[in-house]
Amino acid sequence: MLTEVTSGVQIIVEPRYEPGLSSPMLEQFLFSYHIVIRNHNDYPVQLMRRHWFIFDSFAVTILMLPVAVNSIE
């Protein structure tokens, strides 16, 4: 699990390897991501962008995904 707090907003990312949807013999590996955003400020904040940059182990951008917001706490 990865956690970062910036300007009172906490982002928690839990990457999950999906072995049932991956094909290691073909060098195809599928991951899913559970993302939680928490506002620790005394005032509301607004999510302005809904996309994530995903990097491989060499810090190379491999994907930029638009993200649907499923629920708000």
C-alpha cells in the first residue's frame, strides 16, 4: 500500500496483481488499483482531475487512465 499526503489530502493506493487475468508466459501482467482519497482539512476540497499516471519499475510512464469516481466518503 502506498500513501501520500499533500495539502491535507491523503491518497492511498493499493496495487493488486491479478493472476487469473495475467499471462506470464506471454509477458502480460494485469494489475488493478484500489484508490482512496481522504480530505483531512477543515474545509472541502474538489477533485479537479480524474486520471492517474502509472509507472513501471524503471519510472517510465506506461499508462494514463481516466478514473471513474465510485463513492465519496
